[in-house]
Amino acid sequence: MLMSGTALASEVERVAHGVIVTPDQGAAKRVRVLAYGDASFRVTAVPASDLDLPKSLMVTADAAGDPAITEAAGLVTLKLPRATAEIRLSDGRVQFRDAAGKLVLAEEARRRFTATSPDGKPFLATEQQFNRGTDEGFYGLGQHQNRQMNYNGEDVELAQHNMDIAIPFVVSTRNYGLLWDNASITRFGNPVPYAHVGQGLKVTSGGKPGWKADYFLGEKRAVTRQEAFIDYQFIRDQKNWPVAARAQTVASPESGQNTAGVVVGKQNVVWTGSVTPDKTGTHKFRLYSSSYVKVFADGKEVLSRWRQNWNPWFHNFELPMAAGKAIELRVEWEPNAGYLALFHSDPLAKPDRHSLWLSSDVAKSIDYYYVGGRSMDEVIAGYRGLTGKAEMLPAWAYGFWQSRQRYDTQEQLLSVLREYRKRQIPIDNIVLDWRYWVDDQWGSHDFDASRFPDPKAMVDEAHALNAQVMISVWAKFYPHTENGKALDAKGFLYRRPLDAGQKDWVGPGYANTFYDPYAPGASDLYFKQIADKLVSKGFDGWWLDSNEPDWHSNLSIEERAYQMGPTAMGPGAAVFNSYPLVHVEGVADNLRRAQPERRPFILSRSGFGGIQRASAALWSGDVTARWDDLRDQISAGVNLSMSGVPNWTHDIGGFALEDRYTNQDPAHVAEWRELNLRWFQFGAFSPLFRSHGETPKREIFEIAAGDPAMYDAMVAYDKLRYRLMPYIYTIAADTWHKDGTMMRGLVMDFPRDRKTWNVDDAYLFGPAFLVAPVTEFGARARDIYLPEGAGWYDFATGILYKGGQTIKAAAPRERMPLFVRAGSIVPTGAALQHVGEQPDGPIVLHVFTGADGSFSLYEDDGTSPAYKQGKFARVPVRWDEGRATLTIGAREGGFDGMAKKRAVSVRFYNPGRAVVPDFAESPQSFVYDGTAITVRRP
């Protein structure tokens, strides 16, 4: 046996849990490979000799395991029970094999490291390509709302933003994962950033270089000029606006745009140009925009979007183009003091386009983790083994939440909650959004006494109504507040935003900044201020908003990174994507110490690798109330879930609205209501069920007023959610106990069915339900692909369909298509008004026959962390198709306050006999006392 520190050869050194190789040649002078358990490895490559790297922010596990190490044929091999790593002595390239010895991941030739110096500090820009020319499917990477499901062939920039969540973890259909341990801006796909159309891609108009830009004020053309690029992306770019085309507009005061001038009608800009590539292939475009914009290619509309002006973001489109052949592009924009820029990327060679390729702007080394498994679920479990288990949320978090931007007074919030209880509409959580303070006191955590005279009494009444109250708390401070002064006195406030003289959008605008959670002691002081002012009043949940951090929605990325530093861990650019993790984890840890008897619950707008360990759910940010945005939520939520974050939600109905909805234009009310109803149906089958947005009011009884069918449908979906709570809480608990995933891409359960790989408009909700949201106005049916290898019951009718086919499912306005996999056992409970109402209520087991099946019904006290000490109960349930018997096994475990006996009944659903699901107790009923019982299908 080789001893630690003993050289295998002149280029190899044995170290604890692995080896360090000094290759004969190549960009990396040293390559270290360490074991992390039975199926994971860490790979670190550096251009010099120093392997002393900063501690990972994402990974909490330590190197572990003693791989069998051998050297032969120019390879050093490290073999673990379920994975193998091989390092080439010639150039240090690493490749990985699964438990069966199959090669699944291999580095391509390592590129040169590039020196870079943010804040004048020495760093490296890094990249590594793997599996060039692969046909595997790639998933994860966080949350990106561009309708990208399978990332093979796609480009994704990982940079925290209001609606974009950066998690540098990829999971493959080859059953491995790759965690790229870097907190700076990172790219998946093409490592070269997109350039303005006009940089590299030739643009001419009227025989002249550049775009022809026509600026209109009302119907009058005010300015015509040639422009090299379409570029009004950030505040700093607005100085380029032609003076003669400025107009008084109705922009958000946050935008900082050109609002000086005369009052006119609509302001429009039209860019036209002949765009000529020098490469043949699929050209990728990214339009950064707000307000109304359309793009036409050779007269055909390829993009039509709207976004609120204070929150512009990217939309992707692709065009097949031939070298030397021009395409006529036309961009039409109603700026309304908004933002716009058009970017492009040339085609890559096909093997490069179809590869796993990661690159980062700021690094000390190439540093990544290979995670092996036998399924995608095992890979995600391995990722959590590295970065932390997904903490269980309190049971009430899985009920219905009502929120609004915003409840202006204490009485307003309570009156909404009282109305829900009066109407017997189930609800568990009501949310107090921002600006409950006096306007010039952001960060004080004090309430405006004229509007919230007794916050503790408000919370107490909500509790008396069997509901929880979540409160919004930002990491943002006005420096003149007492809290801001206390943080600043210890050097815990970022100074650069203040030095820049920026003001926010509240009232006249106030100087503001964020605290630095990387500084030792900063998180503890930040939490103490919250504890003194808010925890003491009994609030139940913590909404940590805008924690990218959002200095200002329209600053450039470079300005945001600069203003985020310096930190105790180095330049802001080096830790850019990690702020939400460090901030949220600091709050979670402090909550656990302050309230050890309670599970913390945090809602965070952003996340990073490991955020699941911080008792946090994420949501998709300030999305717009449009059908396209509803559609984009599906792939965004599924890929975030496949990034190891099980608890996710979205603003039902969309946060920001066009004027046609805000003003309740009679011509558009029907569409507004249908959009909200369809989004609500989707929300009922999302991990967390939360209604939120700007005016008009989003409460069920407000938004559906005058539309009885809509009202009844929304209430019915709310009640269905509560009926399904035994099922939902079990799959939620399984995220901790079994490292499970609630919102599942179809590829997770049906990887051998290639048709599932790219499905981006449907998903599995736990093991049983296939959910197919309707995302088109006026649609009353939709196509759904039912995966091969299973039968599928239509939940509305009980009809069984064979898998491996696309069907057209009925989708009346009041109903979303929903299917149940044959072999599923779905437990449902009593009709509830809140999740804790009937802890001993009856259970109905719905058995969808046609295949063997099982379910492990889970229960605990719903609020405490005692589940970590084994205080929970399981009831194993198994359906045997051949014997036509259902076995409810002996109860396993227990917890304080557990109901010893439960009324249980069974309903069977069978092929060839369509039966609509019924939640009432069935004639096949009995009292379950914890001992096993067998029920035969009649």
C-alpha cells in the first residue's frame, strides 16, 4: 500500500484522500483530485504551484474516503465504490467513469489561464470544456427565464439578477453532476460574452455602416441618424439619447431616463439594418429590453415582449443565417423611458456547441466537483451531500399564501385575512411587503405608527385566526438611520454606492446602500437589529427581498460588482453570485439560535449553491403579467428544482402589469382574469402556493368579483391543494429525508424516453402527478406528451391513457389538465381551512391501478426541528397489481402529539372503468391504529 506523502512517480504525490499530479505539459502546473465520499471527486487545477485556496462558500463537506490509487499506461486512477477518476500524466486532463466503468465525463484540452485584476487584486479568468460533441441532456444551473429546458446547445450567463438565479451546478442524463465552484459571473456554453449587433456582425442601412435609427414623437419623426449599436442598456447609456427626441414620459422615477422636454403622445424608435454574417449556422441573439418591443427578421416577427421599465431583462431568439447573405432586421420600441440593447453570438462549431463548457470571470483556479449516481435523484442527493441537506420548512408554508404589493395599513392586512376566514377560503399565510416604515427610515425596522399602530397586536390577531404573517426585510439601509449608523461604525456598510451619490425611487429619493455579510460579525449585528424590532413581535416568516443585492435595477453589471466591494473575502466581482447565500444563511443560523424550537422559514429572491441548507424557498422575482412569462416559469422552476433547491414559488398572476390591466380596461378584463386563473391553477401544483403582485388587488374575492365561475374555480383549486396536503407534505418531507425533488422534469423519471428531454411546458409534481399548465389566452385544449413506460389517468375524468403518445387534452377555462401515473397511491385528507386544523383527520388512499406502486405517508409535528432527531412517523403503503391487494404497513416511528388512530378509507381507480376522483370517505374504510392491514380491490 502507498503511504501518504509517498511519490508514485516523479509527477505524482499521494495526499490525504487523493493525489496531486504535476503534468508533463499543459496550462495547469498542478492538478489535485480528492475523494468526497463514495461517488464524488474534487478537481483543482492551477497555473502555478499554490493549491492553498479560499474556503468554498458552497461546499460544506470535507474530503473523505480512501480511493484505490493505481498508475498505468500514463494514467493515475482513483477508484471509489461508485465512481472512478483518471488523470493523464502528460497534460493533467481528468476524466470520470461511473460504477459500471463507463466513461461519462472527460475534460477537453485545458485552455490557458488569463490574468485579471478586479480592484487591483491578482486573479484569473478560467474555463474548462468537457464532453465535446455530446448528445446528453443538461439541466440545473439555477433559474433562467428564457424557456430553456435542456441546456445542451444553449448559452446561459450565471449572474444574479431580480429574475435570474445563478447556481453553477449541472446534472446530466448520464447520471452525473458537475458543481463549478466559483462565485463570480460564470458562463455555460460559449465562453465569449455576447457582443452588440454591429460588433463582428456587420450592419448597414442605406449603404452606410450601422443602423438607421428613426425617433418619433407622436406621429412626427423627430430625429433620423446612423447608430453603430442599439444600446440604451443602462443608466449610463441614456446620455446618448438625441436631444431633439426627448419627451416627457410616464416612466418609473427609478429609471433615470430622459424625462425632460415637452409633453407629447407616444414616443417610438425604429431601427432598421441589413445584418450580414461571415459564418453559416444558427446565430444566437439576446435582446435586453423594457417597455414594448418587437423584432422582425425579413418582415417576420420573431419577438414581441413587454417588461416594466425598472426591471429590464433579456429575451433570447435565434436565426439561421448563411455567410455573406443579409437578413433585414427591424426593431420597434416604445421606450417610455426604458432600456434596450441587442446582442449576438456567432455559431460555434457543432462539437463545441454541444459540450459542457464553463468559464468564469474571476478565480484563483479551476475548481469543480464531479458527483456520480445511478439516477438524477442520486446525483442531486450527492450534490446536497456536498453543499448541505434541504432543511424542512414548517407545514404551514405549503398552504395558500395571500400577498399584495402592498398592504398599506395594519387594518388592511387584517381585513383581508378576516374576509378569507369569513368566506371559508383556506389560507395559512399573509404577507406584509415593504414600506411599512416611514419613507425616510428604510432599514430602521420601525413601523409607521400612523398606519401600523400595534404590529404585535396585528400578528396576534392573525395567529388567533390560525394564520401566519411573513414580513419583508431587506439588506438595504439609509445610512442616517440608527441601524445604518451602527453597521457603518463597524465598517459593515458598502461605501461605494454612497460615494456614487445614487438615490433610490422612494419619494424624493434617498442615499442608500447594503450591508456586507462577508465581514465577520456583520450578520450577527444585522440579525440583532431584526430581532430587537421584528422577531420580538412574533412574525413567522422572513422575506429577504432584493438580495442579489439590488443596488439599482439599471446599473451595469460592472458597476454592481464594483459597488459590492471591497468585502472581507475580496473584490465584489470575485463573490458576485454568492451574496444571497451568505446573507440568507446568516439570518437562518441566527434564527435557529434565537428560536431553537421552531423551523426557520425564509423566502429569498436569489440563491446560490447550498441555499437549500438555509431554510429558504426561492421565488422567480418580479415577473410580468403576460402569457409568455407564465410559460417561462415552467422551465425556470423545473431547472431550479433540478439544481437541488426543492422549495420554489412565483407571483401568481405576475408581479408587474401593463396599463391595460392596471386600469382595468373593459376590453382586457377577460384576458386579465383568465391569465390569473391559469396562473393560479399552476400555482396550486407548485412547491409553494403564493399569490402576489401589484394593483389590481389579487385576493380571490377581489380579482374574481363579478365572475362566479372564476371565483368557484379558484376556491376549488385552493381547496384541492388542502385536500392533497398529506401527499404534498410527504413529498416536501422527502426533500430532507430522501433528498427528493418536488417539481420534477419529466426526464428525471423517464430518462430513456428521449421525447421527455426537451419538454418545457409540463412537469411532475412528486411521483404521481403530471401537471400541464395552460399558457395561451383562449386555449380550451392543449397537446400533452405522456411519457412512455407508464399509464396515465386523466384526473378530471378517470380515463386511462397509454404512455408514449401526445394527446390533446381538454382544458376549459376553469380546469388545468392533470394526469396521475398508473401505480400511484395518493393520500388525501379532510377539507381544511389551514394545515393544522385536523391533525387526526381522516385519510383517503386513492390507488390508481395498472402497475405496482408504493407510497410512504409521512407525518411530524409540522413546526419544530425534532424531525432531525427522528421524531416523525411513516406509514408504508404498497399496491400489488398481481394480487390486487393494498397493504397499509405497520406505522414506523412517532412524534409528540401524534394521533394514534386515524380513519382511513380506500378508493380504487381501474383501467377500463373511468371514475372521477372523490375525496369523501369511501365504503372501504377502517380505523388505522398503527398495525398493518391489507385491503383487497373489490
